[in-house]
Amino acid sequence: MSALIDAFASLMLDPLAMGLGLFGVAIGLVFGALPGVSSTMAMAVILPLTYGMSMDHAMMLMLAVFFSSVYAGSVPAILINIPGTPGAMVTLLDGHAMARNGRSGEAMTYALVASLLGGIFGWLFLVSVAPVIAAYALRFGSPEFAAVVFFGLALVAYASGGDTLRGLVAGILGLLAGVIGRDAITDVPRFTFGVADLQGGIDIVPLAIVLPHERMFLKV
């Protein structure tokens, strides 16, 4: 903790670091508010700017871009019902409904406060228990990973607004869509059917944008 306190003190007293933090927040807000542009893509675009920086300044810029883009993904989710980042997909459940009732500003305020408090408490929790989690993570095998997958499906069913079966079906379909592409370990293509465009997998944000329009097309 003493090292973290010293690092924070040195960054707060560095005008260049603070300026890079503000610049990163502005860039992250723009990238996060664009539907289909994830936080990972925003960091990939900014990464070449950090090659000539020191480690402290580069981390300040990248973290600012990441955190602000994660929040900014809730802006299009609330206003136009399209998630800007994958983490903003749950914001669609209540945020867009509030916007349709004329409470868009209130919804974005809630999203900002939740992102801020969640980031602070999540960071404190991670710093506190990271050594313990790392020790247990090294023991993870196939049964533990399978249990984590089933736990994620259970959370999807819980967040499905009372329709548990529909939530489970959506989670299973998302799991099947996630296995499309090349395996990260063996580099073997899975369910690509010889199509080169599927070797990179299916991005979750374009999939979430297309599905509602496909449902409306089927109704017509």
C-alpha cells in the first residue's frame, strides 16, 4: 500500500501526467460513445502514442482511456438502445426505458455514479485480494472453468427480467457464438465452415446491434 500511495502522490504532482489523464478521459468518452467501438479498440488506437512515453505517463493515459470508454458505452445504450461497449449491454434494460420517459439525464447520471463507485471499490477489492486470487487461479483446471461458465449462465438467467428460460437460451446462444473462430491455444478453426471472415470470431457488439433488427424483420 505504501508503494501505491507513493505512486499516486508522484502522479498528482506531475502536471504532464494529469494532462494526459484528462486527454485520455476525453478520447475514451468519444470512443466509448461510438457504437461498435469497444474499450479494447480505443486502447489499441491510443497505444502508438505511448511508445515514446515513460511507463508512468503511458499507464496514466491508457487507464484514463479505458475507464472513461467503459462508462461512455452507456451513453448510446441509454439514448439509442445500442451498447457502445459490451459492458453497457445490461444498461439497456433500464437506461433506455428511462430515456423514453424523458429521464435520459438521470439515467446517465446513475451510470456515471455506478461506474465511479464500482471502479473505486473494485480496484480496492482487487488490490486487497489479488495475491489470494492469484494463488487459487494457478490451481484452476477444467472443472473449475466449467463451473465458472455455468455460474455466468446462471447470472444471465437471473438478469433476464423474470423469464428464466429465455435468459438461459440467450446465454447458450451467446456461448455458441463465442466458440466460433480460431482457438486461442491450439489455433484450430472452430465452426468457421471454411469462411475466412469467421476465423476472427464474432464480436459481441455488432451481434447485439443486429439481433433486434433481425427480430423486427422476422415479425414483418
